[in-house]
Amino acid sequence: MLLHTIYLIAIVAEAMSGAIMGMRRDMDLFGICVVGTITALGGGSMRDILLGNYPLGWIAHPEYLLFTIGAAVVTALVARFLHHLRNVFLVVDGLGLVAFSVIGCDVARAAGMAPGIVILAGMITGVFGGLLRDVLCNEIPLVLQRELYATIALFTGALYVGLLWWDVDPSAAPLIAIGAGFLVRLLALRFHWKLPSFNGSGIRGFE
């Protein structure tokens, strides 16, 4: 029940982030809803395809589409009151990232996967919807930039798996992992923590 509630919060948050990105690209309401829905459900769909979980979550539970479309429409309606769209986008996207990471790990654990695959499944669930959103909106995906994004998904998933391995209460473990991952994401945004980048200056001979 706890993870289901977290999942609903996560798809709403990611649908909002997709809708905000769509509005920044001057899409109409249909486009905003499409991008919001793909952002919210894309990561879970890719995870289920890789793990062989059928039917996909949103096909088995079509009401999830209503949640994502509704979140996108509401975001579009209140957009004029969101004076700092980029900041709102980054916050709700960060919440969706860490929540989906935990949910993806839980699905892979239930399927009996090894711990490494469990953590990777969490990362895919967390980042793939945002990757599709950025591609559709003609943006360089956040996951491919220097920002701590996929790294935070991996950290959140690894922490969640570790907490369960340490026999932490199953009802507390997801909240701890999500809270820690979200805090790290906010700190990374506030203090501009980034991974090192490489500009290719050392491989001139390959040009």
C-alpha cells in the first residue's frame, strides 16, 4: 500500500515535469498531455519490457493514464502562477526520479532478480521517462549531462537494497531511501555538484 501510494505520487510528479517541459516548448494541450504521460510511464514500461513483466503497468491499470493526463492538464492550467517554472520542474523531476528508482527496485526484487539487476532496474525506471521527455522536447537529456541524475538514481536504489539487506523495517526503508536521494538531488542542484566532463582534448589524433 505504501509503495502504491508512492507510485501514484511519482507518476503525478513526473507528469507535471513533462507538462512543464512541454509548455516551455510551446506545445498545445494534447502535446503537453502526451509528453507528461510518456514521462510518467516510460521508465516503468521499459523496465517491465526488460524484465518480461506483462501486461505493462499502465495497460493492466489504465486508471494510471487518468492520473498522468489529469496532472498534466492541471499543471497547464496553473502554469501562469508558477513564476519559476525551471525550479519547479527540477524539484518535481527530482522527486519522481528517486521515487521511481525505489519502485523499480521493488518490482525487480519481486521478480527474483540479483541485487545488481535490482539496482539497475531502479535506475532505468527512474531515468528513462525523463530521457524520453527530453528527446521529444529536443533537449539534451539530463541523464547524459554532467548533472548528478542517473548517479542519484543508482545511489537511491543501492541505499534501498542495502536497507532491506540490513533488515530495516520494509515500511521505513523506501521512505528513508527516497528522502535521502531527494535530499542529495536538491543539494546537487543548490551547490552545482557535477560529474567530471571530458572534452576530447587528449584524443586529437582520432579526429
